[in-house]
Amino acid sequence: MSFMANWGALSRAERDAAYNNTEAVADSAVLNAAREVASSVFRTTNGMHLDLRYGKRDRNLWDLYPVSDPDAPCLVFIHGGYWQRNSKEQFASLIGGPHARGWSAALPGYTLAPDASLTEIVAEIRLALDWLAQHGPAHGINGPVVLSGWSAGGHLTAMCLDHPLVKAGLSISGVFELGPIRDTYLNEKLRLTEEEVATLSPMRLPPVNKPLMLAYGTAELPPLVADSRHLHGIRADAHMPGPLVPVPDANHFTITHELRDADGLLTRYLPLLLA
């Protein structure tokens, strides 16, 4: 019997641990701190169009990093943190790989739970993409958009893949089935409703006919591995495009290095989504 098939027999502590990436990776605090320092440096040295407002709430802001060619592809990266932690400023370094290879990049902020429901968070990302479609060209971003995100951002990527601006997606270590989340500590702030579980779980929705690359680290927690593999299976059965990319020996935090680095695996795979 698989780990998730035995979910109902687990204790609350075991269910919490199943989704607790911070506890599962011994040096997660060191990795996060290094990413935040690198992101601060990236914003300082590359900042051109920072904190551009797309909506009324405090975190409804864009950071845009255009390159010299306005028609270059643009990677939009949505930060993670289980929809309730972190900010776009802490993740700027993760678009370093594609940016070094001539891609524009952009990071949207969004309101965190419990100040916003997951329904509202998804709506904010869609509103942000509406803004980018309208105003991106004025800021040097007019090329095809690949929507990406890590962890919760991977979920939001899958939820917004159907947006007209988006040509393809890259979901990294995403959560695509929300049902088990209700049984963990994560739901204390998310407060998921039955309707949200049904309508905001990508595995329960009709597959979107656009390329979607699903990446996970082989050293990640079982539910995250299972979600990526399962969603890819659903999409493959429906003949939807996009590869499944297991990153050898990567955990939930080190997998992001494959996008951060110019020679990273995910950086090198990105152009295939627009081929």
C-alpha cells in the first residue's frame, strides 16, 4: 500500500510531517537564508521595474526584469511557502538562470493566507497576469510567457496555465491535490472549503492543452513526488504536452538551484516548452 493510500491510518503528527519540508531537510534554514541573500543582491544589481502595482492589496506588486530584447521569452515565477509564507523579494535569485540566458523575468507578489483565501490568491495571480498582458510591453516585456512556480507557486502555475497570456508552464515541487492538506497544520491558515478542494485541485480539473513541465526532486517528501507523478499521468492519458522531470537527489529546496543556475537542468529544459 502506498504512503498516500494509507493516509487515513496516519496520526495527525504523521500527516503534518508528510508535508513539512522544513523539518524534512536538515539544512533548510541555511538554504533559505542563502537564497534570500542572493535574491537581495539580484534585486539590487538587476532592479529596473520593481514593486509595480497590479491590484489594490498590499502585496499586489510586480518585479519585472526585462532584457534588451523586448520580444525575448519571459519567465514569470510565483514564489512558494504553502500560500502563507514568504514574498517575491526572497526569490528573485531563482530566475537567475533563464535571465543569464537572455530571458526576461517577472515575479508577482500575492496576499498570504489567512488574509486571503486560496480562491482569492488564485484570482490575484490571474489579475497579475491580466496586468502583465496589458502593461508588460511598456516595460520591455512582449515575448512569450512561461508561467512557473515552486511549491505553492507550482500549484498556482497549474491553476493559471489556462490564462491567455501564458504559452506554457513549469511547476516545480507543486501540490496538486488539496484534500490531504485539510488534515494537516497547513489548513489552520488556509481554511480550505469543500468547494475549494474540488475546484482548486489541479488533479481534479480538466487538463489544459498547453505544455506543462512537472519537476520534482527524487529526495522530496512522498506526497510531493506523488502529486507531480500523478498529475503528469493524468495529462499524459489526455495526450497533453509537457515532460515529467525527476531531478536526481534534489530535495524540496535544492531543486530550485536547477533554475537559479545558468547551466541548471530546468534552465536548460525551459526552451523546450516553447519549441
